[in-house]
Amino acid sequence: MEADAGGRKLERFGNDVLVYVTDLYRAALRLTGRVSDAEDLVQETCLRAFECLEQLKHPPAAKVWVFSILRSVFLRQAERASSRPALVSLEDIDASRLIASETLQDAYENFLPVQQTLVDEVRRAILKLPLAYREAIILAHIAGFSYREMAQILGVPLGTVMSRLFRARRMLRTSLRESRNPSEAPR
Amino acid sequence: MTCQQFLGALDPYLDDELPVTEVLDMHEHLAVCEACRRIIESEATVRSLLTADAVQDTPPDSLRARVLQRVGAAGLGPRDARPRAPWLGFLPVGLAGLGLMGLLVVVAVIAGGKGPEVPGPLAAELAAKHLLYSEGPRPALALTTADATQMTAWLEGRLGFSVRLPRLSRPDERLVGGRASTIADVPAGYLLYERHGRRVSLFVTQPLPSAKLGWTERVVDGVELYTAALGGLKLVWWEDEAEHRLYAAASTGGERELVELALLCVRSGQPSRLDRPALPSAMSNG
């Protein structure tokens, strides 16, 4: 009886969690920046997901749930490590209601072609982002979450998700532009 | 809509988070504003670079094996201290504000249609999303690729279920790209094709109750198809009963063209499988 339950749990784990292993790995790689750390992070995430699988009451929510675990495991690991991740200050993040003039100014100032940018440069630019912004880019572009799902995973209001994404993309554009035109980097 | 309003809504527009009526306002503005068109192209380029970067890496095969090994070991005996993971309530994936009434209005407005058809809800939603994703200055796709394998893997990662894409063989037909979407609030994959110079949308989702409402049943070469017309659009859907999937296609072309795509899809062999490695025998049998 107990063995049957274990088999069913493992089957459920395969259907609800393991199907996302590629997305988890891609996200982990951009969070940690290293293949070996990413693999460890994915393994630990999956193990934790398996251990508390009974908390997943609604299988369609599995992806949001398992990414929440990934984030929680990553933050705990980062906290334990002596080098803290490059967090931005709360003021910087949450004084972050966007105003219309900001978006307008941003669009024109940063409007420079990036068509020639190499994908490798994009990777480097993502890794350079402070964690709060990197997370937003990873969840939106690597994992394909909606704003609402991102708000759930990050535990922040929808408006904060939007402003973090906006600023993250602005930082990315600036970084890509500077990597193509080093002379434009701020002195 | 002013440029300022347009730019304020640019991110949610490109992230597919705007209600469909506002999307149409955006399209109207784009049609007349060269400056905003250039900005949106630059923004879309950044996003396509991010997507291109996202699909580059695949985990080593051994990672799944290691995960299963650790999970298998954990499953054999309870751990003393169980870690706590946050439980988060579920909110379905979907386009906010894409209500049925809005869709019907949009379809009628865009297609200029006062035709004799009385479309069911599925036909209205497919037609609206075909127009929304395939029309406009540039198709609203998350991944632009002609590589069906890459597209399939990307979609399956987002949807959590397998999909079967048609195997194209003619020189004048190609996959353009795709995105994640919803049909009747159920996660769906969206693929855009170009066939004989026309844009054709293909949707993949799970079987929907009441899907047959307002459709005409046809059997072609032993395949059960449901067809409808709405405005200038032709629509068709069919089910893959073995895989428990519903496929639907939409285009401004003829019905025959869509039926041809449906048959191509049905005959494209087995769908690609999600990465579901065999479970350790000791555990899978309990």
C-alpha cells in the first residue's frame, strides 16, 4: 500500500515537476551564472518539490509553484554563501511606480539599434543585472510567466513586477549599447 | 491615442498583457506613427534576443537521472526535517480582459462581417486571436523560428503537454514562429505559418466542452473535422483523441487549404514527447 503511494507520488512528480526541468535549468543558469551551480540548484529544487508535493493541490499551478521553490532555494543558498548577491535597495525597487514621462524619455533616449547584438552579449548583460531585475527578466523571458504569475512567485504587487521589468529592460538596453559602443559608457 | 499613452502601454502590449481593445488602439496608433513604429521594432528586437538566448541551453541528460536518483532515495524513507515551500494559489494563465463579448465585437469590427454565420464561442475566440497575433505591423510572436523541433520544445516547456506540428514539404510553406496563448482560459500553443503567401494560424490545446457549437461536421479521408466561417476567415478544428488534444486552424484562405493543413498535422506521426524519463523501476511500480 505504502509502496503504491510512493509510486504514485513519483509518477506525479514526473508529470508535474520534472517536465519543467529544462526551464528550471535555464533559469538557474542565469541566476547562478555557472553550470555546476545551476545543476545543484535544480537538483535541490526538485528534491524539495518532491518532499512537499502534497502541497501542490492544483497541478496546473505546478510551474509557478516549482519556480517559487527554485527562488526560495536560491535565495537561501545565496544567503548562506559569504558573497551576497547584488541586491538593489528596497528604495530603488519600490519607489518604482512608473510615470508616463519616464517611459517616454526612456524610449527616446535609449532608442538605438541593437539588431547586431550577439546572443552571448545578451547572456552577459543578464548576468550583470542586480538580482531583483535579473529575476524579473528570467521569469518573463526564460520561463514565460505572466505578470500575475510573476507577482505570485516574487511576492510583490503587479505594479512592482511591471516596474522591475521595465527597468530591467532599460538596464539591458544600456548594457548592450555600451558593449557595442564602449565609447558611450558613462565615465 | 498619443505617443505618450502608446509608450506607457508598450511593455504590457509586447508582453501580451493588454486587453484586446487596447491592443487595437495600439495598432491604430502604429499605423499612423512612424516614430513609435521604430521604437516598437527596437523593443521587439531586444525581446527576440532574450528569447533566442533563452532557448540556447539544455540541461545535460545526466541531470534528470541525478534528480530522479535523489528523489528516489528521498522517497524510500522520510526525511527528518521537511523543508517548507510556499504554497501559492493558482490563477489561470490568460489574456487579461479578453472576454467573449469583447472578442465578438472585435471580430465583427475587424472582419467587417455581417455574414450569415452565427459563430460559436470557440470560432469567435480563434478568429480574434488569429487576427490579433498574425495581423498588424509584425506578428505578435514570442519565438520566431522556422525550426519545428525548436518550436515544439519551447512550446512544450510552456504548456506542459506534447504538441504535434505538421510536417511541411513544399517550398512555399514555412513555420514563422509561435507563442503561448489560451483558448477558453485553457493554456494553448499558437503557431503561425505562411502557406502559399498566406498567414495561417494553428492552435493546440486540450479538448473543450461545447466546442462543436456553431460548427459544421465533415469527414475527410477518415478524419473528423469541424469547419466554420466568420467574416472573411475560414476556421477548422479537429481532435487527436489518442493524445487528448484539440487542434484548430484559421486563415483568410480557402477551407480546402485549412483541411489540407489539418490532414498534414494528423498524418505527421507521433507527437514529440515531453522529457519524461523512465522512472526508477523500484519506485514506478511502488
